[in-house]
Amino acid sequence: MGGYLSARSAQTLLVYASEGDKSQMKNKSTIRDTVVIPIDSSKQAEVAFEWYLRHVHKPQNYVYMIHCEEIEHPTGVNFPDYTVTLDAIADKMEDAKKKGSSLVEKYNAKLKEKGIRGEVKAEIGRPGEVVVNMADKHHASMIVMGSRGLGLVRRTILGSVSEYVIHHTKVPVTIVPKETQSWFF
């Protein structure tokens, strides 16, 4: 019996018990890292993508970019559920789809221009949950995302997508702060 050989692909570890099993290993070029990059229409999302390109990207990486629009309707004493019409919700969903479509087109063009293998998707839901689920589904090896830079009060009240992702994912997360633009570019 020979030594152990292993190959890492995202979160999957393949272990071969002998030298003879080496032939079962796939071509090394098919072993890749999968990276999830959440996007929105902010400058910070672009900064995070550029940071990823300059500091992390390898030709074998596969990039999943996700935009998630959260549809909220007014609630509370002044807005009971019955005051929000289905038409109003449908209009918000249609606006979210349009916004998502334009971002998908924009970032698909960027991937194509840079020769990066990947996909861009838009979904409706809670952004933090969508990012974590995408990372799990595609066995991501890392998440790279921008920081919106909410103030302490707004972040405390509204919560932070990056904070949610950090606390709920199983993979490393890189948060690219606003100031990074002047540090590295």
C-alpha cells in the first residue's frame, strides 16, 4: 500500500489509498475554486469585484455573482397588511426584476470582457440568506463582498448583509471596505 494522495475541489476532499489510484485523479486543470461575489448597483460592489480580480482571481476559478433584491412592504400601525394591494407588490417585483436584469447584463459583460468563467444571477429574497445558500449550493471556497459602510445606528437597526454572511456561512469571507479603493488601486 502506497502513501495517500489527495486533491481538493471546493469543499470536496478526494483521498486515494495507493499510487495505483492516482490514475483516477482528474486532470489538474479541472480542479477549481468557486467564488461567490454578491453585487448590487453600488460603487462598492464594483470595488469588491475589482479587488477580487487584482488580488485573488486565478484562471481556473469559477465565479458566481448574485444580485438579490429584497421586497419589503410597509408594515406597522399605519400600514396594516390589508392596505398593501397586490398590484403594489407586483409593481415592486417588476421593478426589482428590471434592476436585476440590468445588473446581470452589466456583470456578464465584465466577466466576458475579462475572460472569466462564471455566471451572474438575480433573485428576490433576503440578501444574506441568498448569498449563504448560493455558497453552500455551489460548494464555494470563498465569498468576496463589499461593505456598504452603514453607520452604527443604521447597521444596528437594519442589520448588515456582510455581518449575516460572516455568521452563517461555512466558508471564508473577504469584506472589501470602502477605503480599499485608495489603498490598492
